Amino acid sequence: MGFSFEIAASDGAGRAGVFSTPHGTVDTPAFMPVGTLATVKTLDPDDLVEMGASMILGNAYHLHLRPGDEVVREMGGLHRFMGWERPILTDSGGFQVFSLAQLRTITEQGVEFQSHIDGSRRFFTPEIVMQIERNLGADVIMQFDHVIPGQSSEVSARDASERSIRWLIRCLAELRRLEQSQPLEDPPRKEFPPDNPRLPPPASRLPLHQALFPIVQGGIHEHLRQEAARAIRSVNDWPGFGIGGLSVGEEKDAMYEMIEVVDDALPKTHPRYLMGVGFPEDLLEAIRRGIDLFDCVAPTRMGRNGAVFTRDGRLNIKRTEYRTDPRPLDPDCDCSACTRFTRAYIRHLFVSDEILGLRLLSLHNVHFLLSLARSARQAILNGDLDSWAREWLSRYRTSSPLAV
Amino acid sequence: MGFSFEIAASDGAGRAGVFSTPHGTVDTPAFMPVGTLATVKTLDPDDLVEMGASMILGNAYHLHLRPGDEVVREMGGLHRFMGWERPILTDSGGFQVFSLAQLRTITEQGVEFQSHIDGSRRFFTPEIVMQIERNLGADVIMQFDHVIPGQSSEVSARDASERSIRWLIRCLAELRRLEQSQPLEDPPRKEFPPDNPRLPPPASRLPLHQALFPIVQGGIHEHLRQEAARAIRSVNDWPGFGIGGLSVGEEKDAMYEMIEVVDDALPKTHPRYLMGVGFPEDLLEAIRRGIDLFDCVAPTRMGRNGAVFTRDGRLNIKRTEYRTDPRPLDPDCDCSACTRFTRAYIRHLFVSDEILGLRLLSLHNVHFLLSLARSARQAILNGDLDSWAREWLSRYRTSSPLAV
């Protein structure tokens, strides 16, 4: 309801598609910037629009803690709260509960944990997470899953994967229950001031039609991945699929192999979202293997540490060799950092702990990945994804002292 | 040469003027955002242009330390380095040397000090500061002066004021020497990439015609202020005047009285720059007393601490009462923070230590002061500065629980 996926062209296993949501369309493959706490760190929504971002992420765990999903609902939902009118996907917090929270107790019912912010006791169940994600009002909502460390044993991986599917069924049941118990035109509880023309009108935003995506787990175990995909598909006709538990320390070859396994096991007709990926090389290798959507904190997090993605590989702006470098961060980039400022200036900002530096670095890096996905899409439309990707990766992986 | 000041209208001691510089004009009275380290903290030059900033500040002390004034010169000067094509004023660092640096030794020659960044030994003289400010290439450059704590004795105030005038004479001599020894079309040493269209062309920017402004000191001692103004005027026909040593802890009445004293002692035909001021009420009281230019870190620094200027006084966004407040920071403001976001959202960003929050708060506060100065200018043109200012201050000073 309100969601669809059309494939405009295929090239090998790669696909150029259009994913439609109630808040607009997403040309795929697409990179989704991560807006954990209702903000893509350091960036303004206008920056994201200007660089062509179609869809961004929010995080249910973080937003539940701050400012609270009830507060977000009261303010009209996440789109309105953060001033982003395009599609949003919320992660369920499954990863955060298992990586950030302290003193976790996992049962079949759910996960009891202490907030990493203030130590308060919290309890996440599939039902509670669905309520949270409904309060936030994102277009795509991820199931609450049982996340385990990478490199877990097959026994642990199976246990977590099977629990995740049982939790998926509960997520689906709760979502349907909530959709029926909350009327379609539930206005926000707050009156919005009439003299704020740029805020979208509230009535059309709540409640949303939301697409629940399951998450295929199974570690680096081929048969577990296949079983999980099969079991998930038998539960429901899903609007799209998340692929979790990769890019968590495993070998690249193992990761790429699992993507191929899951690509085979999932319907070609629906979008595949590879969670937490990633770096430029991983984006391209995954696109070649049938992935449509990506998210990763690397561009912003690494940007805030001075790392810069360029066509010729990564550099770190704090190096003294850039002190008087008049070139842009990436001479081939047309983002608003690269068309206006020099490496010398951005380096100065960064080593002086100036916030504008963090913003320009993040802006460039996010633009870089958005642009990379766009270029890959064009290559698929042109029918030369493999050769284009090979050439792109070859240049990226070759650190040329002359080029950089 | 390249500088002029025209008064479009007067109202009492207040003046609406146009200050012309080689990088464009400034409608006065004007607030100048402070870009200490070649960036107005958290803000993008495009933000500043959008909110109508005409002129900004840089600081010779800070830029000498990082990235180094030689680096700025090599990158084509401060305008080009930071991407600001409009007028710039650099403060000489007199205040910073006396407030930030450690282990200072003051002699008639100059000030020996240790950098607050890395403890390296530095020596500032009027001659060295002129070289620094010439390397930076700002339009208006402030003299190097002997700054002393507020509330100093009359003896100390006289000593510092008289030394400042001797240093002023040396500044002027050095500036003239530099202007003659460095040819008018001194191109930057770096070639700039041709494919960076938004960078201004180098040749037209260096070296600049620079206007040296003296600084009238004298503490809160009327006759010292008059003597300083007289002595300064006898040295040269200055293009404008700085007024220092106020808003450093003295009583408001004393500050306003000194402004009146200096207003009488300086020519009406030239711009008066009240350094380090300030808060909304001080801006208006100073404008009524003949001040044309202002600078202050309060909007950005206080913004980064959650303080917000509104027409109804100041508020602090971290208060829980704003947690679900759907109103903009200031319902009467049309800055891009107030037309797009709610207090609830900005509060969430601020308490979550999100950088976008710092930027939106700074953006609003700077816009607030720019807008206040513009409104005062309009009131002068309308001939009702006093009544307009009285009404504005009355509303600002009355904290109404209903209004805020």
C-alpha cells in the first residue's frame, strides 16, 4: 500500500530500479545517509537535498531514548520533526541494543537492557519496537531482530536467526494490530503555528503507510542464509528485504559470497537493503551482486576524523602535505565543499577543531557515496556495470602519488 | 583609497550610512559576525550571505598561530582562503595577546608571549602585526594596541592609552612602508586550479588597499578618552575609528557615557566601530550614540551554549519547557532556523550534542543581531530612532510568560 519497486534495467545481477514510497521515490541503487538522532550529523536537510539524497535513516533505539518516540509523534512524526519530506527508513535498534546498551538480558520475549545514556532500565520486544517505529512514522521500518557478534558459531547464528524469524512474525502481527487500532487520519496532538509555511501540513503525514522489512541473518553460513530467506518468504509477501550481519569483521570474500547466496534466495522483484554497508568498494561489489539500498555511518563518522573519500582512494586531511594544497578535497567532485574550498582551508578548519570543517568533510563524503551509487545506476542503464565498476575500483585502489 | 563613508540620514546622534570598501559596501549601523579563525563558528559563508551579513571579522593573533598568516597569504589572502568575497576587518590581536597568551612581557618595543596553542615564544610589535594583517589582506585592519583589564586605574589607563598612540604611529609608518615595498599586483604564489569556478580570481585580490583604524582607549575616564581622541586625530586623517576598552565589566551607564564622550570627540564624517559589542540592548544604546559598526562573539558563543536571542528577551533552549514546543526559536524571526524548525527539535539537537543544533542556534542569533541593526538603520531613515528603540527595548526587557 503506497510502496512499489520497478526495475528499469538489469545488468548481470545488478539492477537499476525505482522504489516508490508515500514520501517519494528512490532511484536505486541508492546510498542512504544515516540520521541516527533525527539529524545526519553536521548536515542540514538542505545540504542533503542539494546533494541528491532521496532517503535517509533514523534509529528507533536512539530516538526512543532521545528525545523519545512519543515526543516525535507529538511533534508530528519524524519527517516533520527533522524537516525531511522525503522517504525515511528506521532501523529497529536491534544492533544498538546488542552493541551499545549495557547489562542485557535476552529472552524469547525480548531484550531487557540499560540505556547507555542514563542507565535507565528498558525493555524491547518486537511489539514495543513496532510501537516505537510507528510513533516515529518512517516509511520503511525494519523488524526487531536478534543481533549477534560477527564470527559467531553456527549454533549461535542459527539460534539468533530462528529467533529473529519468530520475532518477525510478532512484528508483523503487532504492526497489523496498530494499523487497525489507529485511524488513518490521526492528527498530531499539537497545533502547529500557521505562520511557519515551510513545515509540511500535519494531516497528510500521519499515520503513515509503513513497509515492514524483514532482516535475513545467518552469519557467514550459506545454508543458514538460505534457510532464513526461505522461512522469511514463507511468512509474508514482503515489500522488501534487509540483509543483516555482514560487514561486521568477516573476510571480504565471505561477505561477497553471502550476498550472492542471498541474492539467489530472494525474489528479484523486490528491493534488497544491505545494512551497514559501506565503503566505496563494498558498495560496488554489492551492487554487482543485486543490492539496491545501502546505509553506513562511515562517510560522516570518518569525515569527522578527517578521512576523505576521493576517486583516487582515501586521504586524511590532517596530513601536513595538505597545508597549502590549493586543490579541492577531490578534484573530480562537484559537491559544494569541492567547488568552493581548498584542501588547505579544510585542513586548517579540521586541525583547529572548527565545526565548519566537520561539516564540509561530512558533506563531501556523503556526496561521494550518493554520487557513486548514481554512477553505478547509470552504468547499469548503459549495460556496462562490470567494466565500469572494474575501472572505478582500479583507480580507487591504486594510490598514485601524482594523483593525490 | 577605495574607502569612503556616506551618511544617508541622521536622527539625533544616530546615523544611517554606507561604508564603502574594495570588497563592497556596508550599510551602517551594521553588526559584523566574528570569524576568528577564518570561519564564523559553525556557519557556512553561504549562511552569512543568506542572512545579509556584509562584513565579518578575522583575528590576526589567532590566524598568525593557525594556520599562519604566511599560509593565508600563500593561499591568496583571507577572502579567498575562507570563501568570503565581501569586506573583512581584522582585529590586531591586541586583546588576545593580553587575555589569552601566557607569560607576557610588555615593553615599549612590543609584547613577548607564549602561544596558548603550543607554548611557542612569539613577539608582537606594531610592525610585525602590520605585516601579519597585510598578509591576511583584510579591508580594514586595526592597530596593534596596549590592552589592559577593565576597571584599571587612571594611571594604568593613561599609560596604556599613550603607548597605544605611539604604537599607532609605528603601525602607520610600517603600513606605508609595506605598501611601497610590495607592488600593487602581487600575485599569490600558488596557481589556483582553473576548474574551481567559484573561487574569485587571484590577481584582483592582492594586495589590498587596506584602511588602518586607530583604537580610542582611556577606560572609563572621560578626559583620557578625550585626550586619546585628540591625539589620534592629530596623527593622521583616519578612514575610521575603533573604540576599545568598553564592555569589559564596567557599569552600563559608564559605558554609554564613554560612548557619548567619544562620539563628541570624533569626526561625524567617519565610521565609528565599537569593538566587542554586543548584546541587543548595547547595540541600540550605542547606535543612538553615534556608533556605526559592531562585533561580538556572543551570538555564536552563547548560541553554542543554548542561549537564544528573541524579541521577548533571551531564553535557553535546554529548558524542559521547550521539549515539545512547536514554535520557532523566535516567532517573529524569518531566519532559516525559524522558518523550518521547532524549538522542540532544536532543543533535542542541543541536549543530544548534535552539531546541527549548534549551527541553527548560531545562525539564528547572528541573524537576530544583523536584523536588529538593519531595523535600527531603517528607524534612522524614518526619523524615529529613539521611539523605535525605546519600544524595542521595552519589549525585549519585559519577560512575558505568555510571549515566551
